[in-house]
Amino acid sequence: MEIIVNLMGGLGLFLYGMNLMGDGLQKSAGAKLKKIIELLTSNIIMGVLVGALVTAVIQSSSATTVMVVGFVNAGIMSLPQAVGVIMGANIGTTITAQLVSLDLTGMAPVALGIGIILYLFSNKPKQKNLAEILIGFGILFTGMDFMKAAVEPLAGYKGFTDLLLTFGKYPLLGLLLGFGITAIVQSSSASMGMLVALAAKGLIPLEAALPILYGQNIGTCVTSLISSVGANKNARRAAMMHLVFNVLGTIIFLIFLSKPVQHIVVAMDPGNVARQLANTHTLFNIVSVVALLPFTKLIIKIAIKLVPDKETDEDEDEVRTVKYIDDRMIETPSIALVNIIKETLRMGEKAKESLNSAMEGLIEKSPEKIERSFKRELMLNNLQKLILNYLLKLSKASLDENSRETVDVLFNTVNDIERIGDHSENIAELAQLAIDSDVSFSELGMVELKDMYNKVISAYTYALEAMRTSNVDLACKVIKMEEQVDIMEKSCRANHMHRLNNSLCSIDNGVIYLDILSNLERISDHAVNIAQQVIADRVTNN
């Protein structure tokens, strides 16, 4: 019982240290990870490199593959792109195994000491991130030391050592054990750490450990399979590709490469089973990628066969309210932040469409365009709820200070965009009232409305572009344009009073006319809010 308690305690420290180190690495590399979307091209080699890089940073192939499932579910990554990233994730996860196989226990107290001092006495975000990396490193190796100490007494139990030896004779049992442990702890790195701890104490020979190692690679697929439940068919296929890839790699190694690899790793590190295991883990994943890279189309076909189209399937992209966000992406907050910005900009474009439809409905007296504006407003309300909920979840994730500031700014921006949608709906209602009441505007009054609308829509367009490109000059231009809109509104109101006094327009059309002016001016104010948030965010991030 004591052995199990100590082993679980060591495993807990190991997992916590790995997660803390991954968080620190991710915050330090946040700016680079934000550009990862640009690298997700149809070039499968680039996909492999991206997958390896992201996994090396976040210290979890499971997190990377869950993120991939999220990307595919959001419709911003295709299956050919996903298969490359999944392959790369398998290579990236070998970094942790290589790290824990080294005897760096003596460095753990040093790393902890430096990390804690930095964390307590530094106010600089970069130094705080470095402190997290060092503290995580120290806790990880402290946990590894605990696990080694916990399993040491097992050397005296002949029944246990005999049991481990049977896995060399019956590889299928080893596969099942490795699969089961990894599926339970939801981390191939953690189960690999336990295996290395056994090997470091001489409790398990390489031949018996290899089937367990191969089973661990299959077990790590459970996380992505679970995450795909409830997702669309392509996301489920992405998770299935992860499983297919690891199963095929295991079959190749068990049948053809197990003995040659054993000879290679033994020659590299004779007498050190822990290092031999880590090297086998690395070779397994690199060789699997190289061997299966030419057969990615076959892997995709197998995944499609396993998750077929159904007659009842709808066009999933059409029924989706959101396009760029998915809860699974929060596994990598830096990348999730890029996508929530894209989703917010998409919401901004929907608000722009609503305004355009409302004004065109007014000018052209078109009930169809007015109705289109109303539909856009319903979509905007749904988008607001979904984006704000996502931002709330993202704000609780591990973010650096700059990213956290950006999230705070986005809360305000989303609300401003929603208010623009509300004012567009108001204009659509006024346009409908004008049609129902058979109200017409004077020629001069309509020209003034069009001029003000053009100025407002230009300001709002510049505000969205400033947000998209973080362009402070454009944001400043929006602020100047808003001043012009205020002058135009006052001028339009004065001209309207002149026409009213000279009986050139009626009280009825005058009320509608003035209400439209007010709504356009308020839209301009919200465009300025968005522009000011761009400026504030840029200042903070610099």
C-alpha cells in the first residue's frame, strides 16, 4: 500500500511539474504560437514540423491532438492538414521522455530554488515565465525521484519481476498494460515516466518494456477520441486518424523493427535501460512518421471508412453559428486567442452586413433587405453569447499578461459590435415603419442620409481593419472621422428644421429621419470605441 501511495504522489508531482513547465514555455513562446495558423498549409511536411513544435512547447501530444480536433471541428483545418500535425505531435512528445530518462535529479533543487526566487522577487512577465519553467522542471524531476524511490522495494518481490518478464514473452499483454495505464492517466508522458522509473531501478528489461511502450502510444489516442464526442464527422475522423497512425506504427515495429531497434538503442547506451527506452520512444515515432508519411491519403481513407457519412448528415458548416472557435483549442491558449479575434472580426462583419441591409432596405424600400437585417441581428445575439462565454473560459486559462489584456479588450469589443447590431436593427425597424406608413424623404434629406451613412460605414470598416491588423494609424483615422460624423449630424438636424419650417417635409418623416440620424451617430461612437481599444491594446503589448 505504501508503495502505491508513494508512486501516486510521485506521479502527481510529475504531472503537475510537466503542466507548469508547459505553461511557462507556452507563455514564453506565445507570440510565436500565435502565428501558427499561418503555417497550417496543405504542405504536410510543414504540418509535421508545426505539430512537433507545438507539442514540444506545451509538453503534451494529447493537448495538441485535442487542439487539432477543435480546429477540424471549427472548419479551419482540413483532414490532410490535420494528419501532418498529428504525426508531428507524436515526435514532439518524445522530448519529455528524453528529458526524464536523464539523471538530472541533482539539478531539481537548484532549478526550484532559482525559480522560486525569480517568481517571488521579479515583476517582469518574461522572468515570471522563466520562473514557472524552472519550478515546473524542478517539480517534474522531484516527482520522478519519488517514483524511482517508490518502486525500488519491488526489486525484492520475485513475483513482480517475473510478471514484468512475461511481457517480453507475451507482447500483447504488454500492449494492453501500456494502453490501459495511459488511458487512465490521460498522458503518455506520465506513463512513460513510470516505465522509465522501473527501468532506472533495473526492474524491467528492455525486451519486456517495449510492448508496454508501444501500448502507451496507442493509449494516448483515448484523450482525442473522448474529445471528439459530440463534434462533427470530420473532427471525429481527425481523432480516428491519430488512432490509426499509432496502431499502424505499432504493427510495423512489432512485426518488422522491434529487434533491429533493440540492437541500435543498446549500442547507443549499453547498460542504461532508461536511456534505451527513451531512444526507442523517439525512434518509434520518427520512423513511424517517415514510414507512414507517403500513406497519409490511405490513413485519411481508413478514418473516413471508420467514421462514414450518414444519410441524415446535414451540411455542418452551414448550421454552425461560430466558425473559428472551439473549446478544445483552449488547450493551447495562445492559439485560441488568435481564433477568438478572428471570430470577433467575423461577428463585426455580420454587424456590418446588418447595417448595410437595413440602410439598403430604407433607400430601396425593400422588405427583403430589411428582413435580412433582422436575421443578422438574431445571429449577432447568438454570437455575442457564444464569444463572451468562450472569452470567459479563455480568461481562466494560462495566458501571459499581454494576452490577458487582449482578452479583456475583446469583452468590450464584442459588446460594442453587438450594440452596432442593435442600432442596425433600429434602423431596419424605422425603414419598415417608413414603408408601412408610406413615408418618403425629400431628395435633399435622402442625400444627407446617404452621405452620413457612407461616412459611418467607412469609419466602422476602418475600425474592423484596424483591429484585424493592429493598425494604430487606422484607429486614429476612425476617431477623426467620428468628429466629422458629429458635425454632419448637427448639420443634418439643422437642415431638417429648415425644411420643416418651409413645409418641405412632414412631421412623420421628420421623426423617422431624426431617429435614423441618431442611430447612425451611435454606430459611429461604437466604431470609435473599437478603435480606441485597438490603440490601448497596442500600447499595452508594447
